[in-house]
Amino acid sequence: MKTFRYQLKRYLRGNKVTCPQCGKPRCFTLYVDTLTGKDCPPQYGICDHRNSCGYHKYPTDSAPNPP
């Protein structure tokens, strides 16, 4: 089975943060570095609002941050 370096943080009550694109609170899940166990910087993650926001950035993406 393939293991990935970065995985979405497992959901626990209160660990979702504000989305950097839409600004809605408690709807953004961060990525975790599985080698270190630490959270990735706050721009890396996925928003729960896929239809209205659609923000998703994987830690190895080299594209600039969205506006």
C-alpha cells in the first residue's frame, strides 16, 4: 500500500480553521506532514465548500497563492 507524505488532518471537533479564500470559519482542513507529524502552513488544505469556494492546495503545488 502506498503511503503519502502529506495527508489531510483527521477530523476532531475544533481542528478546522478559517478558509484563506472564502473567509468562512471552521470549514478548512489542513494537511499534515506524515514524516514530522506537524501541520503544514495554513495555505495548504481544502475547503468544505466545494461548489461556492472550491479552494484546494496540496503542499507540493508550486503555483502562487490565490488572491
